[in-house]
Amino acid sequence: MRGRHPYELSQQYVDIEESNKWLTNTYLFAETEGFLTAIQDQAILTRNYKKYILKRPDTEELCRRCGKELETIQHITAACEQLAPTEYVKRHDGLAKIIHQKLAEEAELIEDKSPYYKHTPANVLENENFKLYWNRSILTEKTIPFNRPDTTFMNKKTKNTLFIDIAVPNTHNLAKTITDKQNKYQELAN
């Protein structure tokens, strides 16, 4: 399994520098960095690891949460239907809140420099130069099926708008997820 992570990083759609930036920042505890590296190396004691790497044939290989798929790192982190409505939503919203906070700070829409995990996004933040929406529908002249990105950031001076919709896919789903998100909001962008 050790070659899987370097292989995934070598794909054309992966930014190697950005993907490894967490290794050069100093905000992680050594234990956290070690745990993340073990996850990337697939060296976490999942049922799949026990059965196929440790060669314990009597091990049940299906996910202990959903019981439908092999219990692999990929399945646990992004494919288990039992985790999707709770844990994946929390992860998604947590990341979206960080991006919202950083945009609000950079645009001087908020002054509070609270830790990211305490940030509660306001539905609308606005000043003379910028407007920032959190999880709000964009009103259009005709009905558009996908009109609610996670964050909408408008620069009033340049008249540019960014639609930011967060996804946290596994590496093997990265290219497809990017394409799906772009297609989903194309009509709204137009």
C-alpha cells in the first residue's frame, strides 16, 4: 500500500506543493502529523488492513458502520453512507466556515479574530467594497436548480463574484468532483 499516496500525488490534477504544505507548517502536533501520514500510507487498523495486509482471514472485511462496503480508509473518510449525514457534513461545514472567516477578515467585514473553530458565519456581511453571503440562495430572473453555493463573495468595485462550494473528496474522486461542481454552478455563473 505504500506506493498509493505518491501515485495519487503524481496525478495531473493534484497540486503537489499545496498538497504537502501541511508538512512544512508548524501548527500540527507531532502525533497528529504521524497519524495523518499513517492514514496516507493506509497503515490504519481498518478491517481491510487486518484481513489483507496482516493476513487475518477470519476478520470481517465489511464496514462496521454500514456493513455494505469494504472498510478501507477511502470508505471511512468519504464513502460510508452512515457517516455522510453527520460526520461528513460536520467536516464540510467546518472547512466552509474557515474559508468564510478568512474572506471576511481579508475584506474587513469582521474585526473579531476569534479562533476558526469558534467562528459562526453571519448570513450576510457587507461594507462599501464587498458583500459576503453564507449559505444563501441567489435570486435570479429564471429558476435555476443550483443557486445556493456555500459562500458567495462579491467585489462591488470590480463587479466580480465568486461562488464557493466546498467539497472534501478522496484523491481518486478529485477530478470528477471538480468537474461536477463546475457543471453544477455553470448556469448560475452565466
